[in-house]
Amino acid sequence: MPAPRPSAPSARALRRRAARWALAPVLLLLATVATGCVSTGVNPVTGNTRAYGYSWDEEVELGRTADKQIQNQYGVYEDEALQQYVDEVAQKVLAESHMRRPSTPQRFRETEFEFRVLDSPIINAFALPGGYVYVTRGLVAHLNNEAQLAVVLGHEIAHVEARHASQQAARRQFTQGLLVGGAVLGQAALGGNVGRQVLNLGGTAAQLLSLRYSRDNERESDRLGVEYAAKAGYDAAEGAAFFESLERKQEQSGPSIPTWQSTHPDPGARQQTIPQLAQKWAARTERPGTLVNQRSYYEALGGIVVGPNPRQGFTEDDMFYHPDLAFQFSTPAGWAVQNQPRRVVLIEPNEEAYLLFRIADADTPAAAARTFAEESGGTVQERRATTVQGKSAERIRVEVTTSQGQTVQRLAYFIAYEGRVYAFEGLTLAARYDTYRRAFESTMTSFARLTDADALNVQPTRLAIRPADREAPFRAFIDRSALPNDLTPSDLAILNQLRLDEPVRPSRMLKLPD
């Protein structure tokens, strides 16, 4: 039976509690289907010959494949003007990199780069081999000017051109052989294959290798990123202020805060080294970089979504609401909810059971169930047509034996709604199925149309750029009643790279909730 619906939350409550919405961790590095073999190749930065896990052509192809999956998993932020602005800055920095120098071998020099803004509140930037560079809207919101953006983009370009991921792949193969790095969701409880099925990554991303950069890799990218930004005309020393804000964010929230990869040098150390590097390149450059471009950066930034976007789904009192697609369903009490652009993953506290919700690639529930049975690689235990809240549906249960010899039960519902087929899947070890069957069924059969006006009309928090109208401490410009629950005054100060008690001069541009 479906879980009873709680009383409808107010619009303000929905807005303030949307912090419970969660995004799955960012895949920081590349995955590969084929491991390649360790071989030697040219480093575009140094011109030296080094050991790499992949050829350059393989890196380009792997990046192209993984790029599609990254876009699919996280979504590209829908702001054409901002995307164009980031790309223009990136191209300026790229033009000063080793990838575009006449002395660089042609196969590197002609590599096309793609720069994307991902729709994620996480503060992160990362690159895939072959020329794919990403910044999240969360990171973009925390930058204060174009010069800071240039330093970040230069850093990620450097990872690509120095072939750091391929270097790490080679090192991994030398020292450990082929290993899938990191704990894949569900791996401990259900076996690695099932864990990947839970995440439904598929293709290249399903076989991700955790190729974390070394500290030396990160320092090299810092050095090169500052060089390229400075040569592009920017005051690269501005990058230090951003890393100070990262350090403050980390101090405020602890090590769980995603702060641009855990292997990066300490943000505090960067506050020292980046100005030093910038000064060095200013002395070497005929026309030292002085561009900061805060005003143009803020013009591009205005209206950006900050924090989770509840339009794409949020939880409230053990209910999941999706305003854009107008549906809701209950969530088991105490289970974690990971909301991704194309799926929702619900995780039992002990990671003994999982629920996956997604849009099925099928025209009817029966067709979706048939495909599920064919692709499961298991034995169909039950299958029947049914209804869920008056909607045509198909229920199917499959028993699967993993490569580790574990028996897993997979219970699925496929539900027709508004021209789409929505899929629920519950997974747990066969021995635990009776324990979690009720939670599976309750969630799956609670799927219903969202009609509550407050939930349907909830809006994300957006940043407005406003000049200070007086001289006062920054905290005097904060309207606490307008802050969502996931954005504190301290968070807002960090967004502006200010202290709460720091005096703000009249006309200083401020990033404030709209």
C-alpha cells in the first residue's frame, strides 16, 4: 500500500528544506572500457618521452565516450550566455597553452577542446583526457572575477595536455595491475557488478578507473594554469582569493565538502604559491597581465542557480517531489536520496538494499518489463500486469547470481505516466529480500501525480548582483528571511569572498539571493 501523504508543505518550507536534495558524487576522472597497455609517448608540455596507459588517440576517444555519460549523468547547465562566456575565456587561456604552440606536435595541436558548465551545486572542476573540461555552476558561483575563472580553466587544460590521467593509468598498471579504484556504490553489500547496476552508469563510466592525480600532477597544473592565465593577460594572482574561499568552506563544513579534488594541494598553501607564480610570470612577460574583469564576470553570473535546484526534484518529510515532471512518491524513512538528472537512487542506511528510479527507454510498461527480463541475466520469478494509483503498470521480480556467487533479488515496477514509462527497481541479497520487500513495494506503489500547488511552484534560489548602497559590514546586506535553509550567512560571505564583519564600500557589487 502507498505510504500516506503528509500534509502539504508551505512554499517557504519547501524552499528552505530543499537542502535534503542530494547529488551523487562527481566522477572526477576517466573511465575506460579498454585498459590499453603501458607504452611510451610524447608529453606535449615538456616534449619528453614518458610512460602512458593510453595512446593520444585512445585518450581522445575515451574522453569523447565519457563526455556523453557525464552530460547524461549530471546535465549541462541551461544558460547559453554563461556557457558562451566560459567558453570564450577558456579559448583565450587555451591559446596560450602548450597545446597551441607551433613547436607542439600536430596531433596535439589540432585537438579540439570542449568546455562545459555542469548543472551541479558542488564546488568542482575536472577534466577528461582528450580535451574535455568541466566546471560546475557551484564553482562558477564561488568565483569573483574572470581572472579567477581563467586560472581554474588553465589548471584543467594543463591536466589534459600533460596527460596526467594516462600517466596515472600507466603507474597503476605497473604497480597494481588493472584495478577498479574506489568503492563503487553497492560493491560491499551486493558485489561490484550489482553496485554498478544500481548506479546505472553503463558503458565506459560503468568501468571507471579511479586515476587520482598525484600531488606533483596538481602542482604542475597549478604552475601551468597560472602561466597560461598570465600570458592571456589576466592578473593570475587573483586565483589565491578563490582558494582562500575553498579553505573557509572546508573549515566551515569539514572534510565532506567537495573542494576540487582531495588530492589537490592544501588551499592554504595555494594562497602562498599562486601569487608567487603570478609574480614570476609577470616579470617574464612583456605586458604583465592586469585583467580582472569583475563587472563582466558578474554580468554573466547574474541569475545563476545557487544550491540545489528543487525544480529537478527534492525530498520533504519522506516524500520525493518532482515539480517539472509533476510526480511524487514516498521514500523509506532514513534512506539516503541521491537525485541525479536522469535517475534517483535511494540507499538503505546499512547499504543492504537500494532503490533506483528512472525513465525507462520503452513505449509501454510491458515492453520495459520484457527488456528488463532479457537484459537482467537472471531468472524471472514473478511477472504480472497491474496498476499503480490508477496507472497502467507491470510488476516483475528477477533472481540474479553475481560474478561473486551472490544471489540477488531485483524487484521492478514499470509505470505509464504522461507519455513516459517510469521504472522503479529494488535490489538486495536474496536472503534479505523479505526484510526490504515492503519498503520496495510501498515506494513503488506510491508513485502519483503531483497536484500540490506549493510543490509545483517551488523555485530555486538564484543570485542577483547588486551594488552596496552604503558603507556597512557585509552581514548588514543579508536578508535572513530570504535565505533558503541550505544557504547560511557564512555561506553567502564565502560566495562573495568576504568576511561577515568585513566593511563593504558603497557601489561594491555583491552576490545576494534574488
